[in-house]
Amino acid sequence: MSCVLKPEYALIDGVLRPDVVVSVDRSGMITDVEFGADTRTMRPIDPFATDTHRVIPKVQRLRGKVLLPGFVNTHSHAFQRLLRGRTEFRAAGHDQDDFWSWRRAMYRAANAVSPDDLETVSAFAFVEMLRAGFTHVGEFHYLHHQPGGARYDDPIELTTRVLAAAQRAGIGISLLRVAYQRAGFGKSFVREQLRFVDTDLDEYARALEATEAYARPDDRCPARVGVAAHSVRALDREWLTGLAELAGERPIHAHVSEQPLEVEECLFEHGMRPVELLSDVGLLSERFTAIHATHVDAQEVSLLGGARANACICPTTEQNLGDGLPNLAALVAAGVPLSIGTDSHAHIDPFAELRGLEHGERLRTRSRNVLARGDGHRNGVAGALIEAGTRGGARALGLLAGEIATGQRADLITLDLNDPAVAAVSEGENGLHALLAAIALGGGAHLVKDVWVGGQHVVSDGIHVRWETAVRDYAEAAAQIWG
Ligand code: ZN
């Protein structure tokens, strides 16, 4: 259905503007953005309507609401929503918990889900993402086989379940099919990893092709397919080289240097650091996204910048897992576009990820406004953060989205201007700049009132159309899985 939206303010080119009218056609694309338009005379273009049956959509006046492009969740493992709240204690006898002890709990969840469970849990995570203002997810999907490694009759059974979950929830998805070959250099598999492992690159390539044949993108709720190299831990040089060739024009993502141990092992095995290895095997390009990039050094930063590669930071997960703080100032200075992901789903809230970028940098450098362009623009920090959450994610996944502009997909959200977090912030001089900063640095998922994905209104007045079913089904699955 086509529609015309008239919010109080809309974010256009990084600036909040009043008197904006946005038209969306039936294929879910933005066909027009007008300023100061008189909506009574508007005639939205509708390619499906003939002159005799012209549909003139009613203008939806979004009073007390600000319209933003939807956020892109560039890095997700949907099934990990099951782990929320389950790993926040120290087991008796443990002096210290860290990423590796968390990973044991994750492996347990990863091996407990049936295909039905995976669809249910993923759908619930996607519904939560939509309610929080994410309109597209990059799903870094590494569950491929039965527990223990036996193949399903349909080799892409679990992939199709994740895609079905996205369709059910109404979120746009890029399915990044993960290659996982080994437990680590010189290490044998533990049983729990066998669910992730393909025998060889041929098996991987067949699964990728089958996924693409299944996904059949359409404009409204597109399922896109990309390549994911799990990490330099889980893939040897031959696999990494093969994946670089196989990826072609597709987006390709990899976990990069989340933990110092990965860097040490890479130096031991290859005599070079992870990003140097990725560059050496031909993986770096503008289609490449380094997930985390927590422990990369100056030389690696310049390799990423030189290749015009992207970096996806997952601040709430990195905080939760105690990973460390990446040097974002260096990445930005090298020209690496940033994006955000909720990764382990300890928290699903784009605003928490955005302020995590800037606040992490403030704590790391003991200074302020680190990510702001140094041009004195009052939108400096907020503009950079919101760009990471929208255009940065769209770039990392190769999407025509992330902006309110003609020809972009109508992935849109509204925020409530009467919410206490932002109420009356916009009064006085530079009020709209202050409002955008308050949204980026002090906002939260609770601000989100409406969400459109490809023009489909899936969240209205803060309620997702399938919330009741999604939470009921999830509760049943979680009760069974956790016993
Ligand atoms: Zn991850």
C-alpha cells in the first residue's frame, strides 16, 4: 500500500527538518521527499495505478513524532537471544569469567535448538529488533547441521528457518552464510562445534547457491545473501583464499580480532596479524566488513582504510563480554565507515549501541566528542552516530537504504517527541540539533512508535503486529530448552 507521511520533523541529510512530506509507493520505495509541501494538492506517483483507478493515499500526519531512517543491525546471531540473562554470574570455583567461559554457554544453546526452535527464537529476536527501531538485520548464520554434525535432508534447512523467521517478523534480512572449518590452529573440534562445520569449500559453495535460489529477493522484504568467514581462528589460509574468490560481488563479513588470543594465534600460525592475513588472501575490499576490530593495530587500521572496508562495532556485546575497546578514532581517521550490531543480544537497542560507540571512545581517550567531525557543526557527534546506525549498516550490507531520500527503500521509524527522554529538548536556538543529540546519546528503544519496512507498517504505536504470538511461542521454546 502506498502512503504519504507528514511528521513533525524528519532527518534529511543528517539534519532534522520541519515541514517534510515523504511519499512511498506500493513497491515500498520512497518516491518523493518534499519540503514545505501543501499536502492537500499532493498527487503521489503510483506506478500500479491507472489514471482511471488512481489511488490517492491519505496523508498520515505524524503529530509529535520525528521520522528517521530505520536502523540497520549489521551483525546478529539471532538464536543467542536465548542466552539473555543466563550468563551473568560467576560459577563456583571460577576466579574469573571471560569470553571463553561465555562461549561454553553459547555452545550449549547452539546445540539445544531444533529447526522449529530456531525459527521461533529468531522470529522473537527479529520482532524485538523491529520494536527497537531496526528495520534490517545482517544475520551471521553459523548453525548448519544437526547436533553432532549429521546433515539434514535439506542441507539448508536451518537457513530457511531463519529466513522464514525474518519473513514472519517482517524485518529485512541479509543472510550471511558462515564458513567454519576448524576449531583453531592445531586444535581438534569439540562436539558442540560440529553443527557449524562444512567438510570443504564445495559443500559451502553449494549451500550458498541453494540459499540464493531460495531467498529470491523482492523489494518489500528483501532476503539478501552474503558470505561470512567466521574468523581467522576457524579458517585456514586455503579456505580464506577460496572464500575471497567465491564471494564475488556479495558482501563478505568476518569476526576480526575480538580477543587478543586470536591475534597471538594468528601471529604464531601465519607470522602476521589477522587483518594482514585477510589482506594477503584478497578478502579486503569495500564489500568487506570487519566485525569488532577490537584489537587491531595501526598498520591493520590503514589496511582497512586503504581497502575502503567497513567496521561493525557491537558495543553492548563487547561490554558484556569484556572484549576491550576498539580505537574508533583511528578507524574513522583512516576512512573506515562504522556500523553497529547487537551481536549476542544481551541487549537489543540501537540507541545503546550508538552511544556505546562515542562513550567507549570518551572513556578510552578521556576526552569528549571524539567521533564528531571537527568542523564545529552542532550535529557533529549525533550525525556521525546516526550515520553509523543507518547508512553505515546499509553500506556494509550493500543495501539501498539508510536515508530518507527519493529512490531509497521506505525503511522508516518514528520517535515520540513527548517521551521524557527528549521532551522539550528542542526549544530555543539550535533546538533541533539538541534534539538529535539527545536522541543519539540519551535515546532508547522505548522512543520508537512506528516502523515501516519496505513501506509495510509493522510496528504501530509501539506495538508489533505479531508480538503476542511471538512472545508466546518463544516462551514455550525457552521453557523446553532451559528445562
Ligand atoms: Zn558475532
